[in-house]
Amino acid sequence: MHNFTLTTDSSGYMFEETTGASAGSCSELPLIVSELRQKTSREVHKATMSPTIPPILSVHPTRALVDEPFKVVVENLPPASPVTLHSLIYSEDKDYWEAYGHYTSDHRGIVSAAEDVSVGGTYTGKEPMGLLWSLRPEPGSRTGLRFRKRIVTSPILVHVSVYSGHITQGFREQSPLASVLTERWYMAPGVQRIEVKERGVRGTLFIPPGPGPFPGLLDMWGGGGGLLEYRSALLASHGFASLALEYFSPGELQTADLQLQYFESAFNIVKDHPQVIPDRVGIIGLSLGALLALHIAAESKNIKPHCIVCISGHHLFPFGATIAAAQKDQEKELKTRYDENNYYIWRDVRLPIPSDPAEKTDVRKIQCPMLLVNGDDDQNTPAVEAAEDIAQMMRSQGNLHLLSTLTYPDTGHLIEPPFSPHFRATNFIKPFIKEKVIVLWGGKTKAHSDAQEDSWRKILAFLQHHLYSSTTPKARL
């Protein structure tokens, strides 16, 4: 008789004869070998489809400023495997925001958000930062939300995950193949945050890392009111001392005593800081803040900004008028339009642009370089028409060389720092009657996001050119 010991190698089973065996027993060997080889083939195939080593997801850098791009790569996937890259943020307002793209791994089992094309999701195409700029509220969230970071001393936490298959919903109820937690900061290490409550001024001053001195900026937001620090924190991270100014609280505009002197005092707080170059202080503003920047540069006899940046603003502010009156005009129902969703459209309230110089800020008086940044789908403010009138007024004075204008197609009113989510329409409290409405800001997500990235780069270049005489020191994480 013969006995056989079965052993295996990478190619299948082998047999070793150890003792004698009968002829009848040996006749069964071909059948046994055939069955074992079939079993081995199934196991090898199963191992190929379900690798024992899990997919590896990497995000680099995992800690960065909000305007720095990152690279998202998934490795060790089966070739030609459909997967979904997903990002998730839990906001300070306790809402979930998400974005996702559908990919297929290449022959090496790799997916790269920077090199591969998303074929579906909240963004499509080759979009390295689509997981951020296409963020939107999770389905079932409250309506009219807007994502904003109010506590800049902590990061935005972004959970990046990869899921098997092309999925579109229920991400938090499923287990990802792999996840990475990333940090996105407005405030770089070493930036000083100083609360300001002096000379009647309220705000927060951000000073860049290092001994200085640095150029300075007065930073003003729009008609929603309150203190918003994130743009100033980011500007300080790029080497500009920046004062985020609160010039009225939400609901306070009707009674706010907003005289030119208030803004002059705020400007001088920046200028007089020992780490600021006193003759290199500019102003940046969005919406109502841009209107104020133009007004201050034209009308103040006590301060002279070195340059100004006006985002989605206009100059339709008569001399001697109050800010409250200007904002109240915006809420006139006579020219307010509504879209198919009953969202407020306010851009027509100030159209047509008046020809009477008394109804406008006299921008012909402005003697410093200024940059206008506008979107041609702004549904809140006639910023493009206003820019054309500003150019005509400055041309008549021989000052057109001081004006630079950026106009972006399919871009709305809220032009934020790069990779910020796009908000076509959000909740807004009308200051005078305290009514909550949804305001249409405009823009198409992809075009608007491209405009945010391009305009921020050009804003920083403009500020560096006019406020720095040498290379701008840039803080990095």
C-alpha cells in the first residue's frame, strides 16, 4: 500500500509518496487532484477580489491653511474598482456639509483626485479641490444655510473617506474603506489675535508671525453685521496685519451711529500699532464694506489708505447720507424681484446707475490704487454696472490708471477665499423689519469657485505689490 502526503506551493497541490498504496486507491488520485485544483482556483480568485491589505487613503498635507491645496490619493484598490471619495464637515452651527466624487481605480489600483476624473457626484471632471469647493448641506438639512467659521483659533475639521462603489447618499450610515481627518486653518501658527475695544471701536486685530513691521489692512464685511474674523486671520497668515472691524451688530443697523469718524479711528488703530508700517495701510471690503472703502478713500480728510480692494460693491452712496439709510434703500420693495423659489433679488433696486454725481460717492477724488472684484451673475448688487460707471468717472478725472477691475463669468455676490463652498442663496435677516428671508446671491458653483481661487491669488498679489516694498513673508503650517 502507498500513502500520499498533500502539500501546496504557489502553483497548486503536490504529492509526496510516503508509504505503499493499493492500485484501487491510486485510481482515485486524478479525481482528488482535479477537485483540489478547482478549489484552489476559487480561493485564489477570491483573494484577488478581496485583498487582505486594506486600501490606503492619504491626504497631504493633513494640516494646512484654507487656501492651500491638498492631494487626495487612494492606493491598494483592485484595478478598475469603482469608489466614491467623500468629505464631511460638522459646522459650528451644528449642520453636516458634504461633497463627493465618483472615481474608478487605474490598472495599479490607484485613485488620485488631482489626476483622475470624477464621473459623478457634487463635482465632475479633474478637480483636485472638488471635495472642498463643492461642499453642500447634507440632504434633509435646514434651508438657506451658509458655512462660516467664527472661531478662528480652531481649525475646520474635514473627514475625507473612500467608499466602495458609486454611492450618492447615506454616507454616515455606511462604513468607509478608509478615512483621514484633516485640519484647515485660517490662522497660521504664530499669528497673534488681539481683541480691540478702544476709541469706541470694536474688532479683532491679527498680527503676522515675526518681528515686523508689517503692512496693515482694515477689513470690513457687509450688511449682515457682526464680527467676522476669518478673512483677517488668513490675511495675517500671508503677512498683513489686519483688523476685522465690527461696525454694527446683527439687528443694530437702524440705531448704529456710523459716522466717518468711526472708520477713521479703526484705520488709525491699525496704522498706530508698533508692528505696522504706518504709511502702508490699505482697506479691503465686501458688499457694504466695499461701499464704505470707496467712501472713506474719497471723502476722508484725515486718513489716506495706500490702496483699497472692493469685492462685489458699488459707489451709490450720496455724500452726507448715513449707512443705515443706504442699507434701508436696499430693502425697498418697489424694485425687489423674486426668482421661481421666491428668493429675494435686490440688484435692481439701485438700477439704473444714476447720472447725477450727487447721488454717488465721488470716486474721482480717490488718489490710491484700487482693485474691484466682481461677478457678472451678482443678484444682490449691480457691481458690474457700478464698476463701469466708476471707470468712466475716474477716466474723466485722469485717474483711470489707478483702477484695476476683475469681472468673472457666472460668479455671484459672495466671493470668498479659495475652496470655500458656493452659496447661491442663503438666509438673511432684513435689518429694519427683522424679517427672515432667503436672498439670491447668484453664481454657478464651478465658475464661482474658479473665480474665488483666481481672485484671491490676484488680491494677494495686488496687496503685496502696493503695500510691500520687498517679498511678502508668508506663514505656512
